[in-house]
Amino acid sequence: MRENFNESMRWLHTYSGLILGWLLFAIFVTGTSAYYKNEITLWMKPEFHKSIANEKTLDIAIDKAIKNIETNDKVSVVLPNNRTNLLALRVENNSSKKQDRRRVPATYYNASSGEKIEDKTKTAGGEFLYRFHFELYNIPRNISRWIVGIATMAMFVAIITGILIHKRIFKDIFTFRPKNNTRGWMDAHILPAVAALPFLIMITYSGLILLGGTLMPWAIKTFYGDDFRAYKQEYIKLHSIDTKKIELLKASIREEEHEKEASIYKAINTKALRESQNSNNAKNYSFIKAKKELYKYGYKEENIITKQRLQAIIKKADEIWPNNIGSFTLIKEKNNNFSVEISPKVATTIFNYKMQREVAIYDGKTLELINKSELPILSSSIINTSTSLRSLHEAKFADSTLRFIFFISGILGIILVGTGLILWTQKRKKKNLVKKSFGFWLVEKLNLGTIVGIILALAVYFIANRVIPLEEINRREWEINAFFIAWFCSYVYAFLRETNKAWKEQLLLTAILFLALPIINVFTVLDSFSQVFTRDSIFIYFDLFFIFMALVCLLIRFILIKKQRRIK
């Protein structure tokens, strides 16, 4: 214990943040980028860039679904939204039900022309960055998650102790003193901490909850032993829609439909009705007999999976979720019947996550609403709390505006961790001038290699995606290798070069790489320069972000040069 409680908390805050600070910085950078992992993957597949949604897109999607359901048992269609410009279609057959449906490959179509787009580019995409932030890379899953879990707990401790030691924390948010070196870094550390405090508490606490199965597996092991698959199946079963209830509702609707049709057939087939009077199931028996009689007269039952019916169902769903239809699924059933499941584009509740998802189910023949899931489905407060925290952590429920707010909050977290690492060296700089310290030297070099290095590595990662030939068999692995090689080189350079010069030089190189990305993109992806402005807005935002990152690097470099001149 230090001199008093406040000093103890200050010491704990400093070293819980420092010891794992470099790992936390990498986790925050890759985790923040994961809010746009789908968009990153889309950007890294140039063949998808020419698709642009228009007023014909829904009709194209319906036509594709009708055509594919004729030879398949289930067809799912995802419409373009604010995260993708593509029309995605997945088909399943009874033979594929034993497979993991998440692995059923999607077929992509141009949203304006309906032309099939070949998924040619083998890329790690945003999935690599997403996975890295909680599983690192090339480390056994259990070990990597334990490492990330310990780092997350350290971050949580640093946040709580930071609140305790900064008694003027809310007053300090309105104070920024850039001229005073140490005080300026302190203000730059406190400002993002206070601005994003609710987000930082939520993201670290929910991160620990998500890793709970790894960090505290004893409850699962006590009940299921080593059979983790059994636990997973039970979890899925709890979250899945009550299929028995749905089937009963479908049967009830079909029974009503049978009554209507039987009355129509009665005039033609009175004999069949009389014959079935003594039958236990007269209504269904007469219905079948009536159909058989009709077939003798050349009657052929129309395939009820029609464009008009599907359009009518989607229109009904649009009343539930106005201008928010994101996907629909056709499911073929017995007796030429089918059902349609429709989900919203943007979730309307925080409980919408994987198994517990918003869905409206319609009968394809009567167009009646069979069931609409009311979330949360489960009555368990524990599971619902876990689901809401998971949904918050990954922003699964967020629209484009809220997702951007989460992204900005993540950037504030990056600034918080980065300034905290630099602040440690700034406070000890004068002392180090008098008496050289190996610890100070090591922290200074690690700061440079981590803070600038991972940003530089991201730029190289994106450039590698554009310059590695499509024919390269190990293309995906080479993208990842390029990321780590660039990051490693940044550390090496930091240790070999004088620190102040290395900061300025690496920042300049990073700025050049980010500025080069939009230019490389024009020459490798676009057919003409005019397409720079006619592309989907998703790709325009990427160019703007790259330019913004370059300007940030140049601004930091300018500040460092200005401060160095003032010292001289």
C-alpha cells in the first residue's frame, strides 16, 4: 500500500495501463475498425464496386428468389443497405441441412442489372482485424482469449482508478493547455476519457462478459463437462423460434384454406363428398378426392410461389418496418405450399442478435401473417442481459449514424490509450536527462513502434490488397504477412533510430502511404477517373478516410517539429 488511498489508486492506474497498454492500443485500433468490418471486406473486393442499388433492385431480388426456389428448398435474399451495395442470395436443399448453414456460400448479383458477380478476390478483409482484436493471430484460441481477457481487465481497472484519482475530471474536460508539455498531454488524455466514458465502461465490461466462457468456464464444465457442443446446442435451442408453435399456426391457416377450396370443389365433386361422410377425416378426404377429380378434367394447380404474391407479402411487411426491409427468405413446404420470412434492414431493438432476431413469417398461399417475433423471446433476465451487452459491444442494432458514433468513441479510446502511454514518458523525461533509465528508453521505443507502427501496418495492409496479383494462391496470407512485416519493421526502425527523428519519419511515411491509397485505387480498380464520383458512397468514404488519416499524421508531425524548434 502506498502513502494513502489516492496514491495507491494513482500507482494502480499508471501501471495497469502501462504494462498492457501496447496490447490494448492494438486491440482498440483493430476493434474500432471492426465496426466497419463488412465495409472493409467489401472495399477489398474490387469486383463488387460497380454494383449500385436503384428502384429496380427489389424486383430483381424477387425474380432471382422465384427462379431459385423452383429447384431448391430454401432461398434467402439480402438486399443492399447502408453497409453493402450488393444483392446476396443463398440457397439450401434438404441434403444440406446437416451442414453448418452459416457456411452456405452466397451468390452475389449487381443490384442494378442483376448480373452475377464472381467473388474472385481472396482476401482476409475486415474479418482479420475483427478476429485479431479478441483472438490475436496464430495463437491457440484459449490462450489468446485469456491474454485479451487479462488486458481487458487491466483496462477496466485503469478506467475505474482513473475516475477515482481525477476529482476534477468533468472540469478538466473544458481545459486544454497545449503549451505546457506534460500538462498538455494530461489534458489530451483526460478529454477523450471523459467524452467517451460511458462507452469505455460499456465496451470493456461487455468485452469481459463476452470472454466469460473462456475466463470462467466452471459453470459450463460442471453441467456439460467437456462437451462444449452440447452447451452450444442448448444455447441455440433456447434462442431459436418456437418452430412447433409456427407449424401449428401454419396448419390452422391451411385448414381454413382447405375449407374454402372444398366448398369450391363441392359443385364438381359431390360424389366424393358423399363417399367421405362416414370417414373420420371427411373434410380432408373430400378435399383430396375433389382435387383428383379436377385433375381428370385437365386442371393443373398453379405454382403459388409467384412474383405477385411475394410482392404483396413484402408490402405487408413494409407496414411493420416502413422503408426498412432488409432480407426475405422463401421456404418450400409440403403440398406446394411455402412460407416467407422477412427481417428488417436495421434492427429496432437491442435484443436483435443472431438467434433472437426480428422476423415476420407469412403464409405464401393466404398471405396471412403467421407470426412476428417479439423480442426478447426468452424470459431469462440473465441471457437477455448477456444478449444486450453483446449487441452493444458489436453495435449489431446500430444504424449508420449510431455506428459512426460508436466508431468515433472507439477512436477516442485509441487516443486515451495512446496519450496515456506517451504521458508516462513525458512525466519522466527531465529525470531521464539527469539519469538515463533503460525502462524509460524501452517504453519510448515501444510507444513509437506500437502507436505509429500499427497505423502504418494498416495502410500497408490495404495497399497489399491492391498490389498482390489475383492469381496468387496464398493471397490472403500475404495480406496478413504484409501487415505484420510492416509493423515489425516499424519496431526495428524505432529501436535503431533516434526517437524524435524516428517519430517524424514514420509519421511522414504513414501519411504518404495513406495519401497513395486513393491514387492506387484509381489505377487498379476504376475504369475511368469519372467513376471516382459515381461510385457507391461507401467507397468514396474510404478515400476520404485515407486522406483524413494522412492529414492527422502530418498534423502530429508538424506539432512535433514546432515543439522541437521551441525547445531549441
